[in-house]
Amino acid sequence: MRAVTRTVVRWIAGFTGLILVLLGARFLAPSGSVGEQVLDAVLDTGYASSVLRVAVPVAFAAMGGIFAEKAGVINIGIEGFLILSALSSVVTVARLTDAGISPKLALWGGFLAGILVSIGAAAVFGVFVIRFKSNQVIAGLAIWLISLGVAPFVSLVLFESVNSPSVGTFGEWELPLLSELPVLGPVLFDASPMVYLMLLTAPLCWYTLRSTRLGRYIRACGDNPRALDTAGVSVSRTRFKGILLSGVLCGIGGAGFTLGQLGRFVGSGETSIGGRGFLGIVAYLFGNYNPIVSVGGALLFASFDALQFRLQQIAALDVPQQLFQVLPFVVVILVLMFLGRTRIPAALGEHYDEDE
């Protein structure tokens, strides 16, 4: 608890210091200069709101990956979970809307369907890596590659295009009175319900891992499965639960990103998910398997992802847009280069035979 508190305090202090530096630079920037335009783009509540929205799939992917790896299972298939949940949520909304269901109910139905499909994919992954003891890395890659091919194909069959039609989004939920607070009000209290869910889920995941019986069992699976087995708790079942929780959280991330922001599924290239599951992996390594800090890492990557869109709109920056588009991935490379020591679970990736 104290370590988490210190980390959060350091983050808040660092963020506050950064804002003060940017405000000082904005005050000193010559009027009409490129620097002034860039600082205006960053020091804007709209930019902060977009960062929170963009962080949703990365944050939920990170939290999902934490539960799987804390249980001792390498899960690089979370990108595939996001893709499948993103597509299934759109398909469900489209079908429910055609059936005469109200748009709001259809959106929540699609959101639930996305989570269920992600749980199903996680269950298949769990059966292979736990029951049949398949190589966890290869099984995760298989989930991702299959999803990368199946999702556009299903979209092509159902919508006659790899890109689905628009189905709408949840929009923004304004909290009375709180949304009127200066600066923070429009950012934190006039946001998508998926943003609220992300901010609530992070401490809930942290509490679950740290203070509940299930969380203690999951951590034991990753660090000392034999001790857990000796205590009479099934390692296989506990690991399976960790994988299913990974599917739940990734399902929220994929469906929440699609229905909370895009309003459609894009199947071309790397799909609309666009590597956000892999960014989630970097985020939880950055956060040392702490859900709260990992969400902070997701916000860091999202800030540069949102920034590159704003920089493209500044005409004075005569730079090819491709250079702006790689900005978030440059940040990922730098984070990986300078990442502090991450305490990986001792039994991560190791199969455990309870019959021994």
C-alpha cells in the first residue's frame, strides 16, 4: 500500500511539475509562433479528454494481461481478444438495431456481447495452455493471428466490407455540478462511460490482487504454484480463472473502445485495434504488474497517440504525417530501453502438473 501511494504521489507531483513547465513555456512563447500553437494544442481540456478516451483499450489490455501473467501464464493473445470483442460488439449492435431494439439498449447489448466473445476466446486459449500444455507464446500468437484474419472475413461476409458501417457510440455522460469544476470538470466528469469504468476498474483490480482470496491464489500461481497445490488449491483452476479475468478485461477494452469512441469496426491493416493490445503489454511491464501504475503507463502512451493527431493539424509544422504517426511507438521503444527492473512472476510460462 505504501509503495503504491508513493508511486501515485510521484506521478501526481511529476505531472503537476510538467504542467507548470508547459504553462511557463506558453507564457514565454512568441505570439503566433509554432511553439505557441503546439503548446496551445497540449494545454487544452479537449486534448486531456482525448487522452483518457484513447487510453481505454490499452489500459484494459494491461489490466487483463496482469491477471493472466500473475497467474503464471504468458498471454500475448490479448491483441486478439481486443479484435474479436471489437468486431462482435459492432455486429451485435447492428443486428439488435435491425431487430428494432432501441439504440441505447443495442449498444449495451453489443458491449456485453463483446465481453462474452472475449471470454470465449480466453477460455479456448486457457484449455490449450493448461489442459494440453501448449507453448504459451505460440498459443497467444495463434489467437492474435487467427483473430487478425477471422475478424475482417466475418465483417466482409456480414457487411460486404472489411470495414463495418457506423453503429454509433455511448457518447459522453455529464455528471451534474462536478462537470462545472474548472479545468478538471470537463475532463473527468464529462466523459465517456468507458473512461469512468477505466478509472474505477484500476483500483478494483489492484484491491482484488492484493486483498482478496482469489488475488492471493493468483499471485501464488505465478510465484510458487507448488505451495498453492500443497495448500489444497487447484493450480489449474486458479490459472484458468486468471485467464478468464484477462478475457473479461480485454473484452471491456475492445468493445469499450469501439462503442465508446469509434462507433465502427475497421478490418483493414492491423484492424482498428492497431496494436493496442501490445501497448498494453508494455504498459503492465512499465507498471511492474501494478494495475494502477499500469493505467498510468497507458495514459502516457495515449498522450503521445492523441498528440500526434493534434500535431498533424498544425499547418506550420511542415513535417510528413507519417513521422507524427510513429511518435507513440518511438515512446514505446524509449520506455523499453529505459524501463526499470520489472519483477516477473517466478513461475511465469512454466507448466505445472498437479499429478506429480
